[in-house]
Amino acid sequence: MDVTDLRGFFTEQLGAEPDGGLPVSAWLTVPAQVLRELTGGAVFHDGVGLLKPYREHLAWFPDDVWRYVLACQWMRLSQEEPFVGRCGEVGDDLGSAVVTARQVRDVMRLCLLLNRVYPPYSKWLGTAFAALPCARELTPSLSGALAARSWQERERHLSPAYEITAGLHNDLGLTAPLEVSVRYFHDRPFRVLDASRFTDARVSTISDPAVRALPPVGAIDQYVDSTDVTDRGNAALRRRYVAGPAL
């Protein structure tokens, strides 16, 4: 068992002093699972009165950071949308199934972000998603896509899932409404949402020019899923990773 003071514990988990608010760089390099752990659970005693303001500050991303993270999650969907069919077209059914699973995972994470819920790591992702209001409507389509035996069937299930999720975007009112219907991928016989439209719409609403100018890559656990990097207590390792090797 370790004994530490509250400020030291939060600093160790975040990789930054929690007093005075986190900089954007810290928000983007602290995994959502860590933020979820620091802000969740019951508080039985806060004798020095530090825990409440810490947790209130960390309860959710700052608005511009949230919009940026959402934009990047839409970009993840956009980049592999047509691959479900393109893999199947060349006879790679296993590859099509793998892409489908990745798309399902990214839709689930996107829905959590749209609902202001920090996405947990894989063990708890399904549980967290199931608690969302949209899960009842989306789960049959997502489960159907995973169980499908052909790329055409996977596409038939993914398409309504994309459209439902696009509707959630419009419901938030953070951008002008966008068309939610799937369409053909250029002149190819694959149905996609063209999710990059949602990325562009989100980015255009970011007020901080420095955040708006960031590449559409996102927070650390949107592009890194190594437990060594994203687990609690690994802030020093994350700093080493972000800094890169000393060449």
C-alpha cells in the first residue's frame, strides 16, 4: 500500500500540477481512463477540501478540447469507412471483419464522447456504452455488424449505426445540422457516411486558434492503445513517449 498526499497523487496521475487548471497539452496526454478514475466513485472524506475542486475541474474536457477530440473521433471513422467493402471486394473477408470491429469500437467511443462520458479502456467499454441512452437503438446494428458473414451484410448493419450517431451529433447543436444519410464512396459500390464532414464542422467551431490548428489526431488514447502508455500511474512513461527518443 502506498501513502501519498492528495496533490501528489493527482500530479502523479496527470503528469501536471492540478492547481490552477490543466494546460491543453495535459488534457491531450492524459488517457480518458485515468480522467474517469480520478472523477468517479464516492467521496467519503475530503478534510482539506482539495478533492472536490480537483474533481470538478477534471469532470469533463474544456469546450475547445472536447470539440477537438470529437472532431478527431469522427476522423477515425472516416478513414476506414470504405475499407469494410474494399477488403471484401478483393476476397479479404477476415480483413473486412477486423475493420468492422474497429469501426464498431470507434462508434462506441464516439457515442460516449458525445454524451460527455470519458471512454474507459477495453475491459469496461461495452459496460459504459450499454449505460448510454442511445445504446438500446444502436446495439442491434453494432452487434449485427460484428456477427455478419459478408461485407455486404456488415455494411447493412453499419450504415444505420452511422446515421444514428450522426443524428446524435446534430442533436447537440454544436454545429449547423449536417446530412445524416449514408452515400456511395465516390463512384464505388460502398456505402459510407463521409464522416470527415463532421470533423470539418467540429473544427470550424473551435475558438482557440492553437487547438484549431492541431492535426486531426486527437488525445493520446485515440491513437495509442498500449497499456504501458495509457494505464494509471504511467504519466512519466507517457512524457517519455511524447518527447521521443533522445537521438
